[in-house]
Amino acid sequence: MKLIDDDDREISEINMTPFVDIILVVLIIFLATATFIVEGKIPLNLPKADNAETREIKEKKVVLTIKKDGTIYINDKKVDISGLQQQLKNLPEKTVVVLRADKDTPFQKIVSVIDLCRGEGLERYTIETTRLE
């Protein structure tokens, strides 16, 4: 009479522990990298709108950010009015201007920036807002 040794048996079930470990590591990597993807690096309290929508701009765009204190950024680089005008001169007329302004920014400052853009021939705008909750 021959006894069957435990080592000679076929493996009839899959060990799920390594699979779960790999999935957890991938999840941790995903969560860690997702925190680095940030829309607009300059912190703003954007105005809220009922009909705010997410839309991808496929054309060439320039992002103008105006903080509450009136500080202006063009594509996340701080500029003054004369520096802004100089950089806007180099843009093609079909460029879309994305305006990001803090909700507490004086409206005159926003109008001044739009007027400067129009003076340089930039006529296409979009205003960034957050959805009203």
C-alpha cells in the first residue's frame, strides 16, 4: 500500500495573496501619482456657476491667472502689465485666452486684462469657474 505524499499532489487552487499584493501596490502608486496632477497650480477661489462645464480646448491656449491681490500670471509665471503685454504680442490671433480669476478680484482688473488682450488682437476667451454645488 502506497501513501500519497503531500508534495506529489496537484495544485488545485490558486494562491491569491501575491495577486492581491500586486494590486495593492499598483493602487498605492496610482493614488500617490494622482495627487500630483493639479489643475492650476496657483491657488484660487474660483467663482461658482450653475452651468459650469468641463471642456477640453484643442486650439493653442494661454492661461491668464489673476489673484485676489491683482497679481497676474501667464501660464503660471508671474508677470506685470508690461510683461503681459509683451508676451501677448508674440501669440497668434487664434489663441484662446483662458481667464482664471479669484472670485474676489476687483472686476476692473479683469476688464483691464481683457482690454489688453483685445488690444493685441486676441478675441477668443473662456472663463474658468467651478460648478455650483
